[in-house]
Amino acid sequence: MSAQATATTIANDRIAITLGEDGVADVRFVRAEKMNALDHEMFERIIEAGHALQRMKGLRAVVLSGEGRAFCAGLDLSNFSRKPAEDEPPLTERTYGNANRPQQVAMQWRKLPVPVIAAIHGVCFGGGLQIASGADIRIVHPETRLAIMEMKWGLVPDMGGYVLWRGLVRDDVLRELIYTNREFNGGEAQTLGLATHIDENPRERAFAIARQIALKNPHAIRAAKRLQAGMWEQDANAILMEESIEQHAIMRSRNQVEAVMAEMERRRPNFDDV
């Protein structure tokens, strides 16, 4: 693995990113005094962070977490009194490819080319749960409080949840969670399909997984994420062809050969960056 100096690429009053030498980016919501609630500026800073990660050289995996008492408490109630700017596009306008701005805040983690592991503690409500659902893997503290909260405010989930929950939560269970906005804990989240693992130290577990991923062929990891993304949108014939296309591009490449040699020689691999 090529060496890269640790560098903080973003640090403000909403979000911070630190990229380590191992290629793992530590992405943290830092609006701790507001339980990382989502106000207008929080939306903007999260999207900016996504853009920075897309451009980041040597990125292998992302750990996403929140500082303070919560991962993210959902929508900041100040949004209900905020008057939209005159030039603010309607929600129906696709300002980020297939998404509007709130949807992009959650969807961008699926759109990143590398795996994202969310470390969830404290409170994870509403938009916070939709952001967490955008991660590839979710590590949740057993006492975390979670809810699909939007119905409490007379709203529907609209930050990509209906896309992101496909394949995670059984249909009738999802309907109940949305219609009632009932709260559940980390243990139940795993039973429901919204948590990958339960752990008393979610960040430590998330970094362990991220560092394991960072030791794999980065071209193969990115290809696997692309294949996962297409599973729910393509028919069997298309998926089979995509598997073959991705594998054809990887086989006998420098990084694929290095993966084999490192395993056989029982040493740390030295991959070319993507």
C-alpha cells in the first residue's frame, strides 16, 4: 500500500475529515452541541464532504460517525421555520444527478466508489437514520435509539430511505416503522436488518473493518461496490454480464497479481492507488 501522510482535508463547525496513511478516512459530524442535527448548513457541509471524498487520492474506505451524544438526531427543528431562498430549487428538481439536495446527503455514501462503514451511537433519528442507511455497513451500539421519525412531523421519509432500505428491511416491517415512527434500540435494529453488527465500541469495530478492507485490491473493492449497486436495478442477464466485465478488467492486473503474491508470501500488499 502506498504511503500517504495523514491530512485533515475538511474541518469546520459541522464536519471533519482525516485521511490516514492506511487510506481510511475518518469522517465525523462535529455539531455535537446540537446532537449533529441537520440544519441548512449541515446539509451543505455534508455534500461538500462527499465531493472531497470523491476526489481524494488513495482513499480505500470511510468510517462515518458523530461526535458527542449522537450519531445524528435528524432534522433540526429550525428547518420548519426557515424560509426558503427565492432561488432555492423545489424538491422535485434533480440537482445532484438522480437526487435533490436532501436525498444526496444520504445517497452520496452509496455513490462513493469505496465502502462506507457507519459507527452509530446515542441517537439516530429520521434523516440521521437515512444517512446511516446509505453506508455499506452499520455498526450500532446496543443502546442506540433509532427511529424512522418523519411521520411524527407529518412528513414522509424523503432522503433516499425508500431506495436505501431495499434489501435491508422486510416490507411489512418497514411499513410499520414508517407509519408509527416508533423507536427501537440497537439490538432490534440488527434483527430488523438496519444494523450489520452490534458493538459496545462502534467506532473501534468500524475502523477494524475499514482497515481490513483497505488491505484488499482497491480495484476489486470498487468493482464489488459497483456490482452491489446494480443488484437491485438490473435483471439477471445484465448482472451476469457486469460480473464478467468487472472480472475481465481485474484479472491479471498488477494489483490482482499483487493480492495473490501477498497472500502466498504472507506479507502486507503494496497496491497501486486507484
